[in-house]
Amino acid sequence: MDLPDRWLAFAGATAPRGSPAEVYADLDRRYRESGRFYHTWEHVAACLAELDRAPGLCDRPAAVEFALWFHDAVYDPRAADNEDRSAALLSEAADRLGIGGDLAAAAAALVLATAHAAGPGKAPTAPPVSDRDAAAIRDIDLAILGAPPDGFASYEAAVRREYAFLTDAEWRTGRSRVLRAFLDRPRLYLTDAFRDRLEGQARRNLRASLRRLA
């Protein structure tokens, strides 16, 4: 099932009113913005595939899926509030579509969890989000870190293009800081399923990237 059909199927099962097609058109415009090279529909599709691969990780799969559609809807590499604005956009869309307040609130909170700003071993969460759902969406979003080396290299090259406004020295400094922060965590992945499958490769990828940046 391609992304437009999947969205219409998802929205059709959860939205009692409004136009899911119009919401998708807005998302499509956003994910196709000219400055995006990694945070595109391809990333959303990869996240949805990860969700399909491990549905048992979630207490509320519908909330996690709703959040995944919107989690990078607003993306400005110069800004620090992308997740806040993406969550607000989800809430606006939910209101237009008549999606229940509890589901919309949970999905919006899960978008915020993809900020990855929590301390080691934690996932940011807030009512009415379960710890399991917050951990699942966080791990899904970070699955790329555990990709095979060629896939990880393509990801890094795409992110570098999104930060083209930085000099090479600025990029090396900032990116190294981000990668070291991940490596300093006791575990990159909060769910056992993702940890067992991806933790080792992710750490190898991050260490190799730091060597290149140095």
C-alpha cells in the first residue's frame, strides 16, 4: 500500500468528518520542501514499516501511527521547536478531522517524544501517553542509526545537506557533540526488540562517524 492510500485508510478508520485528502495534501507539501533530504516521505515510510514490524511494542498503535505521520511535518534545521510545531499541526488536523481528543492528545504527546532530548535511558512522556508507546516511537525514529553502514552513510550525507548552511568546522563540532551524547547513553534503544536488533550496529556506526568527523 502506498503512502496516500495508507493515510486514507488510517484516517478513514479514525476520522468521522473533514477531508483526509486535504490533510494529506498539506503533509505532502511539507515533506516535499526543497531543503529536505532525509526528513522526507521516505523517512516516514521507513518509520511506518518499523511500526508494522513490531506492533506488539505499542499499547495504542493508532496513536503511534498518527504521530509518525506528523512527527517531522515541521522541519527547520535552524529551529529548536520543530516537534512542538509538528505536534500543534497534528492537533489542528485532528480537530479538522474530528479525531477524538484522547487519541489526538496522545499522538501529539508522542510527536514531542521524538525530540530525543531525554536523559540516558529515558523517553519523554506525558499523560495520556504510556511509557511503552513513547519508547516505541523513539526507537522507531532512531532505527536509522542501526542501519547497515551504507544506509547509515546515506543518512548522514542527507542530514549534512540539510545543514548546508553550516561550515565544515561547525558541522564537525555540532555533529560530534550529538553523536557523543547518544553514545554516552547506557542504551540507545529503550525497547528490547530494537536493542537486540540494532544496538550493536548503531554503536559501531556512531563510533565510525566520530572517527570520520575527527
